[in-house]
Amino acid sequence: MTETVFGLVTDYGVYVIFVSAFLSCLALPIPTSLMMLTGGAFVASGDLSFWTVGLAAYCGAVIGDQAGYIIGRYGGAPLVERMKKSPARSAVIAQASTLIDKRGGMGVFLSTWAVAPLGPWVNFIAGATRLSWRRFAFWDVLGETVWVTLYVGLGYVFMDRVATVAEIMGDVIGFLVALVVATGAFFWLRAVMRAHREKSPRNRLKDQSV
């Protein structure tokens, strides 16, 4: 995978970084983080400019996020329901929904870099639930700044160990996503148990006696 990405960046430069960042924000399985790490390595070797790599990745990501938000905005609930037909996709959408419900704009911010695999789904959900566009755009722009700076910067610093850094960052992000999923499952289970207790016959009798 690393050699393929290196070959693409060698052949197409910042254009492939822009396209990969854009498409990955629409839930296409593209290794954009590795693309940016590679771009950073090319900056360190003097083959590319930091500003062109950073700007290409940043513009691609922001435009992709905005496109996802618009798709969710105009596709609405029916679009989300169609997406849920896949069990795996349904679980991811559920976590994205929880992130938006509980964190709002901060959830958008975290989804761009800290839990990036949820990012595309957060974009769709934010649009479908009609989260304010200004709020979405503000936190999205801020979050993508962190994401692009982090990965291009790591590629620049560790230009000789891009594959290792990509693997480590993948593990870290995977852990954070798992933590978010586990936390969401915990609160969901607690809410279900609380609702069950409130509906139990004993509690209904107590309410009637009062």
C-alpha cells in the first residue's frame, strides 16, 4: 500500500492528495492519512512545497465535508435509513449520531481528526439532523486544520518511517473509535435499563399509590 501511494504522489503530486482527501470525506475507503504522510515526506525531501501539500489536503477535506453535509441536508432521514441497511454501516451511523447528539459542533471537530473514521458519517448526520451550517462549518474548518497539520507534519518529521507512523496512527485512531463506540454503548444500555425500571409494575404501583 505504501509503495502504491508513493507512486501516485510521485506521478500526480498534490492533485492526487486533493482528490483523495475529498473522496475520503464522502466515505470512500481511500488511505488519505497515508497520502498526507507521504506528502509530508516529499516536502522533507524537497520535491514538494509544504504549502501546496497542506493546501491541497485541506481544501479537499473541507470541500468533501461540505459536500457530505449538503448530501445529508437534502437527502435527510430517508438517506440515513437507506445507509443503515448494512449492519456494519448501521453501527457506524449510530455512533456518528450519538457524537452529534451529545457533542454537537465539538463532535464535528473530533470527527475530523481524533475519530476520523466516523467523519464522513458525522457529515451526513449533521446535515440530515439540520445542525446549523455555520456551526458545522466553523468546527469542520478548525478540525481539518488539526488533521492536515498533524499528518503532513508527521510525514515531514518521520520521512524515512512513513509506513511505521501510519500503522501507529491507525492503531491510535482505531483505539479512540473503539472507545467512543464503547462509551456510546454504555450510555445506551444505561438508558435502556433506566427506562425498563421506570416501566416495571412495581414502579407503576408506587406512582399510583403516591
